[in-house]
Amino acid sequence: MARLTILEFPDPRLRIHAKPVETVDDRIRTLIDDMFETMYDAPGVGLAATQVNVHEQVVVIDVSENHDQPLVFINPKIEVLDETLFDYEEGCLSVPGFYEKVTRPRHVRVTALDRNGEPFTIEPEGLLAVCIQHECDHLNGKLFVDYLSNLKRQRIRAKLEKHRKEA
């Protein structure tokens, strides 16, 4: 396995729309393994392939305390099951060090392929539902900062750029 480089906001490659995975093969499974290693090392609870400059619809997530419930979503599709919205403090490996409140649907249905290319459906609520929506946004070139005001987004961008120049 290999640790991949995570792109950081405002890198324009984060805005590229991911293409569907045509075939779930060893290349995709290696990408998945590398993404899990990268996510756990970062540390994070979710990672989209777009964040590691691979523009295919692959997401890995593990919201468990012990990193023992890894989930893989290939070509995920989300359907809102409950229009009730709730606020959640979101962070992002591509926007390191920043956490902001984002409003999202509480309950969704997700249909995807697993790491073996087998279709499955889940209906998560709460943190897992938020995480899936957040990572699927990445596949569509969207970041959680896009839900914030222009002023907040520009402040975050300026702080990240300043930090990169100092590093």
C-alpha cells in the first residue's frame, strides 16, 4: 500500500468531476487500499478519489472509533429519504484545520458498488449520512467550504495559502 498526496483547497483539481468506474479490477482495489491507508494516516473518516487526484467515482469511509468498519462506495448515488435538515460541524482533509457548520439531509439512501464490484444499498442517518454526502460532493467538484459564505470561504483560502507559503 502507498500513502497518497491529498490535494488542498484551492487546488483546481479538486473541482474536476469524477467519471464512473467502468470496471472494478485490481487497479481500483489497489487505489481503495491506498486511499484507506492515506485516510487513516491523515487522520480522517472519509476520502474521495478526487482528493488524491484520481478522478473516478471512488469513496472510502470509516466512522468507527477503532478503524474497523471500512466502507467502500464505487459510483455512489444518493437519494434523500428525509427532507429534515440538520447542522453538523464538518472538516475536510483537503481543507486542513478548519471546521464549519454545514446543513445537510439527515437520512439518505446510497446505492453503490463495493470493492468487488457488487451492488449494495444502505440507508444511513447522522454522521455516516453526512460523511457520505460530503465525500460524494468531492466527486462532483464541490467542497464543504462551498456551503459557507463568500467571506468565510475567502478567509479560509487566505489562511491556507499563507500557511503553505510559510511551510
